[in-house]
Amino acid sequence: MQFGRYYEEFEVGALYKHWPGKTVTEYDDHLFCLLTMNHHPLHLDINYAENTTDFGKNVVVGNYIYSLLLGMSVADVSGKAIANLEVESLRHVAPTFHGDTIYGETTVLDKTPSKSKTDRGVVYVETIGYNQDGTIVCIFRRKVMVPTREYIDARGGEQPGRPEPIPRDTK
């Protein structure tokens, strides 16, 4: 199975539909909030959410949804990346709630060969995330520096650094 793409494999206009989706649980949301020290009651306190917000229930913290979509896109977009250069924009356009399932897809907007090195280029992409109803919840654009085949070949091929297993004693 391919993991990421070479610069030469990206085509402007290509659409990658990331699979599978992920159902967001209350546990996912709370753990992410605790790990990142985001203790806003909108995410953690159901009484607060039910009685004082327009949503009437907890909203999943937006940075978790962004992180989830970024992770979903790695196998298709940045699995071979040399560097993630920039997140140009990030918009949360609708809330995500516990129990929603998030799906993502990425469109290649542009690609530019490196001016200083022939073994890499920059790919500009837009990723959207949407829930089980098709409602878009998050959109972001980013630039990723990706290698050419020349770069990968010079560093040991598809799985550089992967050891070979030591033969077992078959007696």
C-alpha cells in the first residue's frame, strides 16, 4: 500500500477521499481537551452546555477536528513529506458533536518545484471535513514540501531505515 506521494504524482485538481471516517466520542473530545489543557466548559460540562449555549449540548473542540482531518490526510498527501510548511487558513464552519462521524477529502490546488533543490517541490492543498449528513464542519489550506523519486531513492527507497528480520532458528 502506498503511503504518501512523490511530487511527480500530484496533479492540480486531483481529489483524494480519505478513508475511513472517524466517529467522535465524548472520550475522544475530553481526552484531547485534557491533553491540550483546554478546559472550556462548552466541551467538558454538559450542564453548562445544555443550559447556557445555543447548541444545547457539548461541542467537540475544533482543534481536535482539525487534527483528525490532518491525520486522515497523511496517507494520501503528506506521508512522504519532508516538511509541513504552512497552514494558510483554518475555518470551523459548523459544530461537531459527540457521536458525529467525520470524513475528509483533499484537493490539490497547486504545485511548485523547489527553486533551490531539484529533489523536492511544494504542494498546496485544501482539506475539507464533513459529518455523516454531509455538513462541512472544517476547511483548511496548507503547503507541504514533498520529495521527488530522486530524493527517496537517494535515501534508501520506499522504507528507508527498515531493518531486515534476523532469521529464526528453525530447529
